[in-house]
Amino acid sequence: MIIISDTVRINPASRQAAVEAGIEMSHASEAEAGCITYRFYSDIEDENLFRRFEIWESDMTSVS
């Protein structure tokens, strides 16, 4: 199992577009084989800081 977590700072003027892109990216990634979850979360103290959290079954780079 591979877990990835990071942060992404969003331009406040482009926040809505970033939210829509994040939803689209989450849905596309979760449709991929091996993806358990792929989500963005808004920080409760800074609405322009998103946290990305992914869980994958395995490191797909090692699959032939």
C-alpha cells in the first residue's frame, strides 16, 4: 500500500476553478486500477490551502 499526502496552495481568485479541477482529478484517479482513494481537503484555518491524500494498492511503477 502506498500513501501520499501533500499540500497545494490555491490562488484565491481561482479557488472555484481549483475546486472543480480537484473534483475532476479525484474522480479520474479513483477510476484508475489500484487507486483506493484520491481526495483534496480544504485546510480549516486557510481555505486556500488544500491537502491532497491518496491511497494506492501498490507502487504502479513496478507493475509490468
